Amino acid sequence: MRPGVTLLCAILFVTWFPARAQTSLRQQNEPSAQTENKEANQNKPSLLTPLKHSTVDDTYHPITSRQRMRWFLTNTIGPPHLVGGLFTSAFGTAVDRPKEYGPGWAGFGDRYGMRLTGISTGNAIEASAGALWAEDPRHFRVPDEPFKRRIGNAVKLTFVARRRDGHFKPAYARYMAISGNNFVSNTWRVDSEANNHDAVIRTADGFAGRFASNLFEEFWPDIKNFAFHRSHSQQLHDWASPLE
């Protein structure tokens, strides 16, 4: 098993096991509430359901253990992130970098797998380490602000995160995740990119990728609402046209 896979499994175990143990202990101590808890669990969204978009002005509720797991899964294997990997891996295949993977579909698959390994390890580190001091990895939108301020909010939340009290502070878990993942992955990367110079470049790319993800979180709800409203209006127009 590759070191990256071993590290990822260990981090996931450390993140998930305490939450499961705490839930089991609470259920043992409160037998009368087990039925209610079962009904509540049935209404919970799937772990693969993206978290609801929140704004800075919303009443802040600290992220729960389940929401933290949902954040990890949707930011690792969610459709936007998997699709993004197709483009970056295709580009790496086109320029044949690193050369050890070679061209063609085999090289594309190796690059895609390596990218997914890095993202999953980084997200696992951020989710698990952040849980120790209640660092919230979610993005908080400012939809009523001017365009430039919204861009600034995406930049800001690349480097800071909310804590349990709702205040924004340096995102230390994210710093550890992005930098640590890219340096630790030198142990299983091919020789041409398993060095500190490339690790620094990958770390910078990691923060740039987080900024791009924040931009998506910031503006995608508006784009989706606009497209839906326009499509709905067109359908109403088409429906009303024969009546005229």
C-alpha cells in the first residue's frame, strides 16, 4: 500500500472513530431517546450531499462532525472537483509532465490518480486537524456586497476560517494541509517531482486552487439562480405564445 493511502486511512480513522464512539455512548446513556434519534437520522442528508451555502450575515452555527465529514467527501469526490481533475490531468498529459507517467490514457490515469490522492490527503488533514480547535473549513458568501468585495472575500477566506465563536482567524489547519500534503507526498511521487522545489510550487498551486474553489462557492448560486430564472421565464413565454 502506498504511504499516501496509509496516511489517508489513518487520518480518516482518527476523524470518524471518536464521533462514532461519542454517538454510541450517548445512545447507551439515553435509551429512551433512541427511537427519536433513529427518526432524526432518517431525515439527515446523505454524506455525499453538498453543504448548504451560508453567508457571513447568517446566524453562525459551528460545524458539526457530520458536516465536517460531508465537507471532506464532497470536496474530494464531488462532481465539480472530479471534473476539475479531468482538465488538470489532461493538461499534464498534453505537456507530458511528469515524463515518468508517459502520454496516452495510462499517463492520464496516473496523473488523475495522483491528483486525487493529494486532494484527499490534504482535505483529510484539514478536516481532522481543524476539528481539534474548531476550525470551520466552509466558505461563507457575501452575496449583497459589490463584485470587488466578493472577490476580496474569496481571497480572504483562502487564508482565514471561522472558529467556534464565529470570528475569523488564520486557517492553521489549511496551512498544515496544503503544505504538509505536498511535502509529505514527495515520499510516493515520481523522482522528477519528488523534491522541495516542486513541493513549494504545488503548495502555491494548492492555495490558488482553494481561491478558485471559493470563487465557485461565492458566485455559483447566483449563476445557477440566474440560469434557472431565465430558463423558467422562457418556458412561460413558450407556453403563453400559442394563446396569443
